[in-house]
Amino acid sequence: MFVEGLDLKNNDRPDVSVVIVNTNTRHLLIPCLKSLYDTTKQSALEVFVVDNNSSDGSVQAVNDEFPQVKLIANDRNRGFTEANNQAIPHCTGRYIYCLNPDTLVLKNAVDILVNFMDKHLDCGAVGSNLLNPDMTLQPTCRAFITPGWIILKHIFPRKLFPKLAGQWFPEFSPHDRIREVDWIIGASIMVRRETLEQVGLKDESYFIFHEETDWCFQIKKAGWKVYFVPEARIIHYGGQTVSTMWGHKVILEYYKGKHIFLKKNYGSATLLLHRLLLGFLLSTRLLYGYLKHIAGGSNSEEWSQQRTFLIEGIKLQIRPDFSHARPP
């Protein structure tokens, strides 16, 4: 998988190869890079930025302000997954760290993840604590989408039984201790080089969503563990990159990614169950929205956008689309 001809001894390798995929988020990318270099004191870095044909001056800004960064400038938007896969084979670090451009790395976060990986040789991948700009928690730990998960997720009254919900759904649990998890949000995920050599690159069937879910699934399937380390903290602006590309259609691409994951890893029957449940929920929301609108309780423009989204979402459950998505 990695580029042949690299004959580096361990003491010649950087500790971490960082891969950042950017699409028209120069205003976030430059502070992200600055925070990465400023807060990483112990670990030797190799940094790649893969730019998906940005028109906001991102490439020039990186060249001007961070000449040490290895820049890959695409002539079209190759998507998040494919762009990651462009850089990963060229990484020479002991660990590969995929980081979103809409993040700020807080004190020693990268060093903490490296130290954890060094001490836990069974760890194939590790994720950090993601925080909102106001320093509140962004749920990072997740459970795999199984048939039981699908049913419970849609019918379980989480607000009435928060402790029980935290046991079944890690995203609702306190993120205050190191723990083994199923998968972690891909905005900040570090993977061991040996693990990558075993499981391979990200699956490019996923254009932008759930590629990290599938990656962690393959990592655990190969016998490695996935951990969450809360002491490593990253501010994640969340959705800034995808909203630039997709706008209100971003959730539809999220559904597509989930469909691909379910069909690949659990089969058509599980996918059908998910489609039936989600189709029912979206139809219920459509009916509620319509009744609220005719009663005069919603703005006409907002209702028009919501109705279009809900109808498109229902259509996607009736006829799943597994084609490679492209930004509108």
C-alpha cells in the first residue's frame, strides 16, 4: 500500500504523518496548521495537505505560510475519502493522523495520542476529544450500526433513560475516560502504520460520510482495538467543510454513506430494515410539517426547503443510491 522504495529506519521516520483534506476552507485551514505546529512539542511531524481544487486561495496560502507542508493540489474535487487515499501511501510516519481542516489542535493533543499508541500495542486507531468552539462536548464515541442498534436508536426514549442510553449509545455517555469503542468520528483519528498495511486504505465507495465507520470496522475485524482518549482535545467547528460543498443536502449524502456501510458489512436485509424505519420517520416528519404549515406555524420559505429535503430523503429510502456522490 505504501510507496515502495522507502528505506527508513525507525529513528529516521517522523512520528506522525498528518493528512488534511481541504476544499475552499482557507480561513480554517491556516489556523488549523498553525495550531498543529504550535502545540506539538514532542512528536516529529510530516504534514500533507490535499486540496480539492479550491478557488479561495488555499493552495497559495499554504505555500506562502507553511512551505514545509507537502501539498497535493487536485484539478477537481476528488472527495474526502479519495483525497485521503492520495496522501496516505506517501506517508513515512509511524502513525498516520487524519485531521479535518475545520479544527484547532489544543495543547499536546498530538503528543498525547502518540504516547498512547506507543504504550498500547493492541491499539490500531485512536481518537481525540472533539469540542465545540464554546468548549462544550461534541460526541465522538460511536457504536456500529447493527440491526438491534437501528431499532433501538429510532424508538428508545433516550431523554427518559439517559444512563441506559449512555450504555447502549456511546455518543450519549460521558466522554471523561479512556475507553475502547466501536468507532470514532473521523475529524481526528490516528492509525498505526502496521494496521494500515493490514487493512488497507479507506474505501472510496464513500465519497464523504461513514468512511471512518467502515475503516474502524475493518480495523476491529482484523483484530485491532479502537480507543478514545479524552485528554487529547481538538476544537472542531463541525460541518464547515461539508456545508461549503453541499449546503442543506449534506444530510442526504450522510444517508447515502450509511446505506453503503450497511449493505457492505451487514447485507441487504439490515439495509432494508434501516430504510423502512427511516422512511417511516421522515414521512411522519413530513406530515407533521405539513399540518404545522397549514395551521400557520411555519415560514413558507423554510417549509418549502424542509419539504424538499424530506421528500428527497424518503425517495432515497425507497430507491437507495449507491453511486459516487459529487458536490452540487
